[in-house]
Amino acid sequence: MNPTIQTHNLTKRFGHTEVLREINLAVPEGAIYALVGPNGAGKTTMIKLLMNILRPTAGSARVLGLESHELAGEVFSRIAYVSENQEMPEAMTVTGMLEYMRPFYPRWDRELERQLVRQFDLPMERKLKHLSRGMKMKAAFASSLAYRPKLIVLDEPFTGLDPLVRDELIESLLERAPETTIFLSSHDLAEIESFASHVGYLEEGRMLFSEEMAVLAERFREVTVTLASPVKLPHDLPSAWLQAETVDCVVRFVHSEYRGEMSEREVVERFAGVRDVACEAMPLRSIFLAIAKTGRMQNHAAQRTAVDGRTQA
Amino acid sequence: MRQVLNIFRKDTRQYWIEIALSVVIAIAFVLMYPSQWKVTHDQNADQHALWFTALLILLLITSWWLLIARVILAESLVGDRQFWLTRPYEWKSLLAAKATFLAVWIGVPYLVTQAYLLAEAGFHPLSYVPGLLYGLRCVFLVFVLPVFCVAAVTSNFGRLVLAMLGCFVLFTGFMFLAFGLPHGYMTSTPYPNALLYPLLFAGCAVALTVQYATRRTWLTRGLLMGLSVLLALTVFVYRMQSLVDRAYPQPSAGSAAPLIIRSIPTVAHPVEARTWDKEDYIDLPVQYSGVADGTAVFGDDMKFTITAADGSRWSSPWQAMQERILPGSQYAEIHMMISPEIYDRFKQRPVTLQVTFAVRRYQSDTVTRVPFPMHETAIAGLGICAWKYEGPAILNCRAALHETALMHVAVQWSTANCTELRTLANTIAETDDWIEPYGPEFSLVSVWDRSMMFGYGAGDARGRVCEGNPMTVTQYHLVNRTQSDMTLTNIQLPVEVHPT
């Protein structure tokens, strides 16, 4: 089965600033893919490249079987795109906007539209510019879901929304999930953890990983090693061991390539006098924090090395 | 098509206030404009009406620009946050919808109001459909398309206004450089600029297509800048000196000279030199003659060659002349512009001065004799005319869509009161005026309105033009453009150069 979205070394530079660097990802059909990362990581740029709003500097992306630069016109009747900072036709009423959008979409479902309007409790005769942020987002959702898109792309859709509105929107999305592929970006891990099937982590323009949530959860473990006597951490720890630290006789780290007994054996072999090895499953938030902190430490170390190198030169 | 109509309906609903504003101004304009030709005999009222219609024209154009800005920016092509970018808009449909909107809400009201104006002026609009469409085409090329292009490469109304102001400053600067600088090397334009409109249309069409198809804004901006440069170049090229030589060829051997020009310096009218704005001017009194009856000659440009006895020589570029020369003898003064440095080289010694004139020769066609009309009367070639004011009598004529050709209008005036019997005895003389085409190819207004003024002396000698006084209207057509020479040998140019 062809992935709904696939990128190959997707790169975007604005002048000398590299915003995205050689991104490779694949979003299978039917997936709910969450692209997460801190603010400024490049998530919005990534989505704009996928939607042909921006053009890549290098690399390529395919969406619904088309090169991203071919996305225009009719193909958007199969794609829904909602962004937190999208400029809507503010002077239109909700009714006016829905009436205007309807003829663009051959598969527009009037019944679904009515259902969404009821579900979101939209004030139909109010202009968009007079709607609250939450209501505006609901109106955008209603106008984007009513034509049963094959792909729903959401850029930080829940940012700044109250929990009630957020839950309503997520619920409406999940109702569509069986018939569509959802690709959304967020910097809030908690909001996507409950329903995303796949996740990608973007930091400073680099994709640190992109995989299925279940595999990710299986791959990461918080390992606590209890030793007979205090030990100094060796420098040559495996690269898959993140954030290693030691307190008295206890060594803690995050194992990013956990493979059950094999990994535990590896731990026992690495340290002398191991009394106990505990491997705990990690919540998504902890996994991301570990990855993010490690990434930043590595970046700082690389920058320091570069500065030192220049100083010596 | 469905998408085009959908976008068009949305825009019409959304911008009905702007549409209504533009239509109301257009209606106000066509209701006011006829006051320009209506006989009121009140110069003040007419002046106010003139100002008001001028203001309405400005408002009308501004309302068009506002409409264009609003409708194009509704689906702005610049930026990455517009909702429509990820909706199933076909670029061709979007462009067609915007063009349809402008055609329906600017073009149709323009056509309707201009047809109304024609009818109000006494012309049947259906007889002038091609002319009305030509006017519409010109309005779109001059007032709509450029703003459409600028709106297509700007992201919001504020930036559009700034861009328009920038364009206005550049345009004014260019016009000042091209036409406003006080230099004498300005020639008349022998050819209409045949490239201007096609280039403007093609350039704008390409830029809009590229922008709507690809949204590569910087590329489109580059195209538009290139287009502006090209248009400016055509303006300069069409004023090039070499074009004057091509447009006004030397007369063929054996052909009769269109006129005779003699230099006639006298004690009362000597050759004089003056300085103005860092240039010297030599004023040469001349006499024109030899213009055949039934013809008229228009001097457009002239150039000078000074040759000294030692063989040193200076030739000027073509300089503007703008003189109307009629049958009979006519005295005038021509002005040679020369830089002070060059003039210093020649003024101390006798020189030969050759003057070459670039002239247009006209032949009279039809001569119509009609009684001077006090009330609206259709006169062949002139249009519909009526007497407007007493004193220096003004005859106001209006024509449909196009300017009249070159015309000479002569009226006899008399010392008799208009109630008295007018006889040859009290017919004093004939006064005349000319109507020369301005040259522009179109006007925003479908009715061309021209006035002729006839002077009558003053005080006791003041005469009158009364209804029924004989009036002769002579229509001319262009025969050819040619050159004519005058050579002055062994003349001494003035040593003293006076300030102007």
C-alpha cells in the first residue's frame, strides 16, 4: 500500500537559514500521524511544503500519490487543511462560508455538514470575524470535514483552545478517522498521545524519529541499575542509552533501543556487581523529554567543539 | 464555469458596497457632465460644474481602484496563510472570476453610462458601439489592468496603496524626466506610440497568468518591473530624433515647397539673443508665405546648422516649433536654442545659418457654410454646436467618441445689434478659430467637448456675433509630412546676450 504522505530528503532553506533538513517520513493510509516538536522546530514549514503552499529547496514530497508541487485545484477536494494561523474569509457568516465552499466539492455531504454544525453548535449567521478563536476553529473544521476528505492536515489545531473545544474537535476527528488519514502537528504531547497512531519528532529542522506509537513505546525504557558499590559512569556508554546518570550505587538511563532480555543482559555485562536491573515502560512525554534533552546536549557539545576548533585555528 | 460563477457571486455579495459606490459615482458623473455643453450663459456656474465633474472623474477612478483592490485581495496571491490556497480553486477559474467581476462591475456600468451620455448629447448610442467598445478597451488597459497587476503582487490593502504611491512617484518622476525638464531638444511626436497598448496588454496578461498559475510573486514583480522599463523605453524611443527624420522626409526633387520662409530682421525686429535657464536662445524674425490657398502648414520641429567661414560647424538636434502657418504672409519669430559655450564660438564672426523645418501639410476638404447657431445645431464635421457666452463669443461643439479632424471655423461679425438688419455695411470682418486634435487616442468620456472663441475688439469697436451670422467651417486632411529649409548666409549673430 502506498503511503498517503511520503517525503524524501525534504529540505527547506529561507536564505541562509535551514529550516528543514533532509526529512524522510512515510505516513501510511489510515494513520493518525502526529508531528511533534518544540516551537520553531519546523513543523508548520513542513506542513506548508506538503500542502504546496511553500516549495522545497531540495528533496521531494508525495501526497496522495502526487508530487507536492502538483497539488492544486481538484486534488484539494480530497484534502482538508486547517491551521491555527490560517486567514479565513472573515467578512463571511458561517452560513455564507459553508454555502460558498459547497460547490467546490463534488463529494460535499449536506447531512454531515448539518451534523457538524449541530455538533459544534455554530452560530450560523455570525460573521467569522466576530467568532471566538474556538468557534472559528470549529467553523474551519466543519467546512473541512463536510466533504469527507481522504487526508486531513492540521497545523497546531488545538493551540490556545479550551479543553472542552479541544475534546469536541478531537472527537469529530476520530469520527472521521476510519475513512481518512490524519496528519497533525502539535507541540503538546499530552493532546496527541491519546489518539495518534504514529508520531514523528522534529527538532531544529531535523526529524529525530518517525514511527508507530506502539513501536516507540516498546522501544523506550527507563532503566534503573542497582550496583553493589558506587561506580563512575564510563565515557563509552552505548549511544542508545540516553541521559545516563549515577547516584551512589544506582545508575539510571533511558534505553532507546530496548529489546527485552537482550538489553538487560547487555546492562549486566556493562557494569560489575549488578544487583538489580529494573526496566520501566515510559509515558510518551518522558520519552520525548529524554530525546529532546539528549538532542540539545549533543547540539551544544557539537557547537562547543566547533567553537573550540575555531579558537584553536 | 461553475467555479467562476461561484467566486463571482461571492465577490459580488461581499463587495456590494464598493460596487454601489462606484456605480453611484458613475451615475452622478453622467448626470453632471452634460452641464459642460448645456447653454447657461453663466461662466461661474459652468466653472463650478467643470470642477465638480473633474472631481467626480477622480472619484470614479478611485472607486474603480478600490473595487479592484478589494476583489483581487479577497483571494490574495501573496503570502502563505490564505484559506483559499488549500481549497480546490482552479487558477484559471479564479482569474476568470476576477476578470468577469471587473468586466461586469466596471465595464458594463462604464458602457451603460457612456451610452447614456451619448444619447444625452444627441447621438444615438447604437451607432457608436465599436467606438464605445474601443473606449472600454482603453479604460481597461489604462485604469484597470495595471492596478489588477499591482494588486496581484501585493499581500494586503496597505501594501497595495504603498505600491500604488510608489508607482505614482516613479511615473511622475519619469514623466518629469521625459517631458518636464526645461530643454529645447524636445520634439513633437511624429508617430502615435503603436507599441504602448499592445505591450501593456501583453505584459500584464503574461504577468497575471504567471502569478495566478504559479504564485511566484518575485518572478511576477520582476516581469512587471521589466514591463515598466519597456514601456518607458518605448516612450523615449518614440521621441527619438531619428524618428523625426523618418517621419518628415526631404521633399522629392521637383516637388513644390510647402511654404517659403524668409528671415526679415529689421531695426524694429532685430535678431536678438537671450539667455534662460543656462541656455542661450536666438530669436529670429521670419516671414512665412507661399502656403497655397486651401492648404495649411503646421511647423512641428526645426533644427539649425551654423557654419563659420573657417568651416567649423554646429548642428542642433530637432527642437519643438509648434506653429500654424496659413495662406498669405505671416510674420513670426523662431527661437534657436544653443548652449552658451557653442554660441560663444560663433557669435563673433559672420556665419551661415541653415534652418530645417519639419512640417505637416494639410489640404482643405469640405467647406460648409452655415448660419452661426445660437441654439444646438448639428454641423457636419463639428458635431452639435451652440453659442455659449456673450462677450468673447464661445461656440461650444461636442462630438461623439472621437475628436473632430483639423477644422477652421470663421465667423463674420458686425457692428449692428442682433435685432437690427445686418448688412454688408455693418459687417466688419471675419474672425476665426481652429480646432486641432489633441492627439490622445481615447477619453474616459464618450462625448468630446471643444470650444472655439471668437474675439471682437473692445469698447466702441466691439462687434457682435448674432444668430444667423455667416459661419464657414473648413475641414482639413493631412497631405504629407515633409521638410523645408531656409538658409541665411553671411549673417552676424548678436554679440550681446540679454537675460530673458
